[in-house]
Amino acid sequence: MTVQEIESACKASQTLDFSRHKQETPELLLRKMFYPRGFPVEVRTNSAEILLLYKQAWGIYRKKFDTEKILVDVLVVESDSTECPPAPVYRLTQPMLMFMADANNYSIVDLSANKTQITVSRTALRHKKYLRYFFLDSAASSHIATRYMTPVHAGCVALNRRGVLLCGDSGAGKSSLSYACARAGWTFVTDDASYLLNEGSDRMVTGDCHHVRLRPTAAELFPEINGLKMTPRAAGKPTIEIATATMPHIDCARTAKVDFIVFLNRHSGGAPELVSYRKDVARYFMRQVLYGSAESLAKQYEAIERLLTVDVLELRYTGMDWAISRLQTLVQEGR
């Protein structure tokens, strides 16, 4: 307001409220609690559609951990653009993790404050796969994966309550072998992303037991996925995503205690075998994806060391049936 406008308001005995700056985000009145992976997260937004998307993503989870709640603010703004925003650029400047697509689509994750602030355009809201993949899903997972858990690029299955962590690079066969084990009567925990709890003295991991994600080529191994459509994705390789709830023959569990770590080596060229593997390689493989403060990294390194107290092995194989049989012998006989 100009000086003259303020004078006029004062003469008219009007009360002016400047408690909020004009550039400040408006108050987000819609609020809802969710519990992704069991951790409390409060979402505040000005859009009911955002709450619906989070319900679809996190509504299946119930509270499991009594930790400090994670705050997620999502502001939806108007935009002149009609096209889907570009993929964001990522910047990590401790303790801030930033996702920047453009002036109307960005996210600031404050790892120290346990809070994420997201601004997205109404145009982005029309591209839900884009919005979830690049912004919404990471809003809480960035905090969970630094403050409370240690992410490990691995699948996990269990037999007789003994968990096997299946490690390897993308394309190593983690999802296929996890699913094959589940079809053979194992308990399915996760196919590609395991999370090790930082607190406690055990080796408990959790994952997404609600979905299996397979490459289209997996239809050669699993006839039942023939003809299923590929799941639309904002990024990444083509994937067929199957809800385990639609497969009554699959036994699922959200957690498992790890008793063996197995690195996968398909098409090794030699005779199939299960051999000892270097723990220093396993250690660096797990550490390379971690980020956060020195304090959080120290806790995660400790969690990895607890995990590495079990046998670390390499499974060299070509045939899926042999691989499942050999893992079953490992679990039952310990060798």
C-alpha cells in the first residue's frame, strides 16, 4: 500500500493487518496424518486433491513408530503453462535437499528440521505420475531414509522366518528372484528397496510388500504376467507393477530379520555355485547411496555394520529353479 492509501484507511478507522508478508505462503488449512512405513507424517496443503494422492500412496500404512512427526507442506499455485513441468534438478547443500523443476515446481527438504516444503503448479497436478515420482513420494522418504532408517538397494525374502537380502546393481535380477521365491512359498518383503532400522541391535528390514515390479522380459519366466500392461512411469525403465493383494498365492510381510546377504551374479559363465563374498565390497555398495549429516551417516554406518555380522555370499547362477533351491538349502542348513 502507498502512504496515501494507508492514510485513507486510518482516517476511515480501518484496521490493517500486515502480520503476513505478501510473499509469504498462505496458511494451509487442509491437514491429514499419514504413516508411510509406519512413521508419523502430517501433510498440510491448500488442495484436497493432494490429500487424496497421499491417501492412495500411504493410506495402506498404519502407525508403527512413535517418532517425531515429519511435516510436509504442499502449496498448489496457479500457472500459465499447460505442459508438464520438466524433470527437476537435485541439489544437496547440508542440511537442505532441493528439487528444482521451475519457478512454480520445486521442493525444499530441511533434513535438520524434519520438514519438507513443496510448491507445485495446478498444471503439475494434472500429471499425477510426474507429481508423485518427483515430488510427493520423496517428501517423507528423504527424512525416513536419513533420520530413522538405512536404505539398501536390495530385495528381501524370508523362509521359516529367516531373511535373505538379495543385493546387486539394477538389472541384476533382484525383483525376478524375489518374486520367484515368493511363488515357491517364501515370504515376500520387498523386491528392490529394503530399509534397515537404525535403532536396536537386530537386523530388521522393512520394504514395500504390496507391489512387485518386473521388467517386461520377465514374462519369459512368469507366464502369468503375459499380456499385463506396463505401468506408466514418470521416469525409469519400463515396468510391470503387480499388486500382491491380487495374488492370493503370495505370502507377504512388511518386515523380516536378515540372516544372510546374497549378491546376485546371473550369467556368470561358470558352474552355478554359492560362494563367500567380500564384506568390504558389500560395505561400500551399501554406503554409496547414503546422504545426510555426519550424525545421521554415523548411525547408518553402524546399522550396516550390524547387518554385516551375517554371512555375505555371492550366488552365481543362470537357472531360476536352481537359485531358489540353493537359497532354500542355505536357509535350512546354514551353508
